[in-house]
Amino acid sequence: MIERHHTSDRMSKIVKHNGVAYLCGQVGDGATVREQTEDCLARVDALLQEAGSDRDHMLQAIIWLADMADFQEMNAVWDTWVPRGHAPARACGEARLASDALKVEVIVTAAVK
């Protein structure tokens, strides 16, 4: 069975199937990469909780940065957010995001508890 949450014509924020939760890309508010990353990860936390999961159960994370020059600043937030010993498989790359104001987008897949 496939469960979809917060579904519109374009996308769902959460899709659950066979014990796995797939989250849509999350962006955050703020002027800096740090602020946007913190807000974005807070949104990931909320969606994980709603999906019946948490940071300890993350399987994969894909991170898009508007500029790879922001890699260290984003990682400073990421490294304190990820539970020690529970880091997901991760990829990070540079991409043009949906608006010029956006600096970071995070996509997470996690096992449901």
C-alpha cells in the first residue's frame, strides 16, 4: 500500500511504501546558508515525525546547494544535526534551485519505525 501526505496535483510532501518514507525536497527561510539549513532541517524533522520516523532512521540524504562555496557552512549545521553513528548515505551537489533566494535544498529517505 502507498500512503501519500500533503498531496497536491504536483507532489506529495511524504510518500510511504513498504516501511520507507520518502520526503520531498525541503528548503528553508533565512538570508544565510546557515539559517536556511537550520530551518530546512527543522522541516525535515517535522515531516519525519509525521511519517513515523526520525533522524536515527534516515537511509539517504541528497543535498543541493546553489553554490558549492557554501559546502562548509552547510556542513557545520548538518554535522551537528545528524545523530552520531546514524549518518545516512549522502550526496551533495550544486544545482540551480527554484528561486535565486534559495541556497540549500535537502531530500531525505528514511525507514519508518
